Amino acid sequence: MNISIDYDDTYTKDPLMWNWFAQKALERGHKVYCVSARGVQHMDEPKQTIGRIIGAENCFGTNLAPKRDYMMTFRKIHIDVWIDDLPEMIVSPN
């Protein structure tokens, strides 16, 4: 299963819990991504936090593009489960 965890106001609300969740998901054979509406140039913090658990290469900034389209079109990755405080950002631009 491919799981996406949003960064701002999702991961940042409880980093220790999301680190635990991501680690457990990885141990069970799932793939975890951090997909944020942030600009690519602003992804250092996610890469240095949740990226230490899931791999910095699995942290993506969409530059406010709809997250589902970005992941499918530019990364060729289908996300099965989205965890996001603003679910409208998954399918619609801001």
C-alpha cells in the first residue's frame, strides 16, 4: 500500500506519532511518502524530519498543484491512502 502523509498541519501537529506510524507502516511492507503543497524549494524541513524515517527522496512538494495529479503525472506513483488536514488539496488546486 502507498500512503501519503501531508506535512504542514498534519505531520507537524504530532511528529512523534507520525514517525511511529511511518516506521510501523514501513515495517509492514508499505511505502510511505510525504506529499506537501509546498514549493520544491521549501522541502528541506520535511526531508530533514519525516524524511529521516521514509527517505528524503520520498518527500515531494507540489508547488500548490493538486497532489493526486502531481503524484500520478510527474512521479508515476498511485497513492492508496491520503492523510491530509486539507483533503481538497489532493484533488483541487489551492
